[in-house]
Amino acid sequence: MQIDIRTPLGLLFVCLGVILIFAGLTNESGAHQRLAGLDLNLCWGGVMLVFGALALALRSRSKA
């Protein structure tokens, strides 16, 4: 039985993306990581979430 590398990596990036998005939405201290007015936790959380979802989608597509 071989496991496709996209499965654990996709799950890892989805989990990390959700954690970063949650941290970006709930952090109310003045220590926000901001660049040009954007919350970096939200931005990178979204990027990681999309990348993980794409990896999982490609994994399921290759099984068909």
C-alpha cells in the first residue's frame, strides 16, 4: 500500500491554515503582525488553506 504524499501534506496545510485564520480573527491585542494594513495571519492562513485544499483535490482526482 502506497500513500500519496499529497494526502498528509494537504491535511497539514489545511490544519495550519485554519489555525492561522482563527488566530488572525481572534487576536485583539496590539501585537498584530501587519504589513501595509493587512493581517499577515489571515493572509498566510488563506494561502495555506487554499494550497492544502488544492493538494487534497489533486489527490482525489488522481485516484479516479
